[in-house]
Amino acid sequence: SKVQIVGSKFKGKFNLTGCYIEDLQVMDTVFEKTYNVSESVVRHTNHEGVEFEDFALYEHATFGENNPLLSCEQFVVFERVTFHKAANFRDVVFCLPIYLRNTTFLQTPTFLGSVFKSEAKRQTDRETFRIIKQSFVAVNNQIEADRIYALEMEAYRSELKRNKGSLKERFLLGFNACISNHGQNYTRATFWLLGCISLIALVLANDQPENQWVPTYIPMPDWWLSMMQMLNGF
């Protein structure tokens, strides 16, 4: 089904729970009471010039199609939207990128348990991830804040690539992503640490006289020894 609401004012509760909605368009509208689309699947939605004076509930909703074979350039857009009370995005699945740059939250929103599929991760902008991250920081949920921080930094990398930003920043962000996925992948960081330790062990082994390292000395070609000497000097 398609739902289009334009230039309206709802004095009572608005309820679209557990629905499948092909297209949800809400423009220049005021909701005085609770707005509820929890547990619904919304393939495409656009909120523009909307005032939510009471709670806005999106709990367990899915935005877009949960199908990696389907790709589109659509967004979950909140443009010039004001949430006067808490907006609840708990356990929402974002298959589409979300746009919150021009959204005002007068109370801290809830994004606990929210899931971002590959398309949402790839196209959601840095400012939106920053807003979501701050919602976790505000309630001292540092674990979830760090998870969103990694997505924010990836969005920043994409932004720098598109705009041909500072080479230094691009290098540092790329290096951080490669080493530990911005602090989220300790296995990868441990692998790099062990690799560096192994390299240092080889450097030290090949820098000692052969008669002192009989059990462990490994004969190396000249180019390798030259590189080891350079690394030792470094």
C-alpha cells in the first residue's frame, strides 16, 4: 500500500503498526499524539516539514528491502523534522541509508539494537552517524557509541574520497581502518602485532653473527639483508 499525508494535523494517535507499506510520504504535518509505525516494513519513506509533538515509535520496523541483490538510490529521509519527545528506533533494521542531518531531537532518541545493512552503511552520511553516536554517548552506552563511531569514520573516509580531501587524513583513516577497523576488530590488530613481532625477530636474527645463532639463523639473499640493515637503522 501507499500512504501520503500532506498538510495535515492529527489530534489523536496515529497508528500503522505491523503494516507493509510500499511508500510512506509525510509532509508539512503535525502529530499532536503518538505516531506509531512499529513492526512495519516500509520500503521507501520521506518525512519533510513534520512536527512530532509526542512520542514517535519505529520499534522493530524495517526500512527498505532486506535483500542484498536489490540496490537502489533511495534514502530514509527526515528533512526539517522536529521530535519534541523521544523518538524510538529500537531494533530497527535499516536496509536503506538514513538521512538525519536536518533533524531536530529535543530529547535523546533511542537507536539501541539498530542494524545497518551494507547499503545503509555505505551511503549514510557522517553527520547522521554522529547524531546516532551521540544518542548513545548521552546515556553512557560507550560500547554502542564505539560501534557507530566506526561507521562514522567509514562515512568520513568515503566523504574524503569523493571530495578529494586531505591526503594526510585519507592516509590516517585508511591506516586505522586497515589496522583495527577503527578500534572494533581486536583480532586484526593482534594479527598485525604478531606480524610485526615476527618481522623484528627476523631482523634481530639476521643482524647477529652466524656462530651465535646456529639453531635459528636463516640464510637470506643479499637484498633481504640490505633491507634488514635499513630497518635496523630506522
